[in-house]
Amino acid sequence: MARANISIFIPHMGCPHTCSFCNQHTISRTEKAPSPKKVEEIIAGAYGYMSEERRRDAEIAFFGGSFTAIDRDYMTALLEKASEFIGEKGFRGIRISTRPDCIDEEILMLLKKYGVTAIELGAQSMSDKVLEMNERGHTPQDVINAAALIRSYGFELGLQMMVGLYGSTEPDEYRTMREFIKINPDTARIYPVCVLKGTKLARLYEDGAYQLYPFEKAVNICGVIYCAFESAGIRVIRMGLHAEDKVEENAVAGFYHPAFAEVVRSDIVKNRVLKYYMSEMSPEDREKQINIEANKALIGAVYGHKRSNITFFGSVGMNVRISENNSLAPDEISINKDVQNVLKIT
């Protein structure tokens, strides 16, 4: 069963910087911060419709702003309301997101007191150059220090990465990937850049100073990062921004796609099948029908988003037949009865 979040958005509050990509009012869907009473109503509503079993695996999640930098009285008022629903027969804990430079021992002790279980850091990049060009206001060392402190207090650690930032190159993306793996967070989110109206990135893009990767390249980079994280035991809990109308309406450019994760997973499978076809099949076998089997959990990624893989295989002359085989693991495909592991992409 997938873990659920009761998401509560705190738009652009507490953050001491306006980063190049940031328009939190758009991302969070609302410009008005919720009152403690409203937060209580949201959580109580979720509590009422979720079963006890489901609640035990769900977290109350405060997203949108830099939670540990908002007004302290407001923050504790929100935590007090949320903490009333934690514990026996309630939710498993509270998840927050914040900046690496807004973490210290005093704030961690406070978060622990109110039942916070997971802290996600908006690291975005581990390149000094990229962080500076995007006006993040923190350094890679701040990420490393904050991550170590969070771990020392027993919180689940999450790191958030942005792919395609202003000034970032493909080597920069993979450097960030490797640095994340060294830190070894419990979870990660991979956000390909979406250029939103009213941001510095939008101005740079419109002036021609900022050029994006082609969409297919961004998909491929995210796929490489995804596979590396999963291989390292880092659970990827999100790829791409949430499919919300207001984000789509305000996107000037970038890699917003309502099914971005599905597109990436399809690309991972396509590349694995193509690698097998080119390097492990004889020219004679390539002329024959290629039988691909997959567990029902993976079959959609084999076909590809909107059957994109079927189209691609045909375009390169591959005669492919796809069928379901639930004796295979959810992270396996079989090519002509040769089982291939494609990682946990379901």
C-alpha cells in the first residue's frame, strides 16, 4: 500500500530568499496561509474518511514554504493542531519541508516535541555555482551539515533535487546525484524545472539567457538519477510537480507534464530493452519477433506513456510482442525468456 500524505500548503512563508525558479503562490495553489483552525479541519476531514490501517501509514505534511523559518508562534500553533491527530489510532507522524540553512538543534528539539517524523530539505543542487546563479542563499555544505544534524535527532531525511536549473549542466546534475547518494537520505524527490510566470527564470528564458534541455534529454537525465537513487536504497517518492491546473496555466516553459513520472519510467524500460536488443541479441535474432513479458505492475511502462514505446520499437524495426506474466517480480521484465531487472520503477 502506498503511503499517503495529508498535504497542507504554507505558501512562500518564512523563506528569506526568492529563488530564480520560485513562485510558491502558484505551486501551492493559494496565496492565503491556512489558519490553525483550518488546518485542524483539513486533518479532521482526512481522519474521518481514512481507515485506521490507512492512517497508521499516513503523515500530515506541511509543504510550500520553509516551515522552520515561519513565524514561531504560527508554526507551533500548526504543530499543536497536527499533533492532536498523531499516535494511537491516528496518523504515523508529521512531515515538513524546509531550507538547509533553516535547521539547528533548537528547532529540531521543538519539531521532535510535536511529533514531526520526517524532514525534507530543498537542496536542489550540490553545485556552488548553480546555487549562486539561482539565488538559493545556501551552499552544498549547508545541505551536508543540516542532513547530518537531522539524522542525529532520529528524523527520516528527505532531499529534493531540481534538474535543469539556470547554469546547470548534465555533469552538474550527476554530481548532485552522487553527492545525494553520499548523504544517503531515506527519500528523494526529483523535480525537473518548470519555468513559472513572474520568476527570474521566466525573465532569463524570455531574454534568451537561459536555455533548457530538450524535453527528451531531461527525461533521460531524470531516469538515470532515479535508477541510481533506487539502486542506492533511496526511495524516490516524487518525480515532477503535482498535476495541478494552476501550475500548468502559469508554466512559461520547462518540463511540466501531468504524468512526468510515467514518462520517465517508460523511458527507463525502453532504454533497457533497446540495450538488450543492440548488445545481447544476434543480428539473426533481431529479425525475429521479440517477446517481452512483464508483471502487471510494470506492463504499462513497457507499452510506454500513451503507447510511446510501441511506436518507438516499431520505428527502429523491432517486431515486439508484449504480454503479462505475473510470475515475474514487479521490477523485472523478460525478453525472449531472459529475465532482466529494470529496478523498482513501479
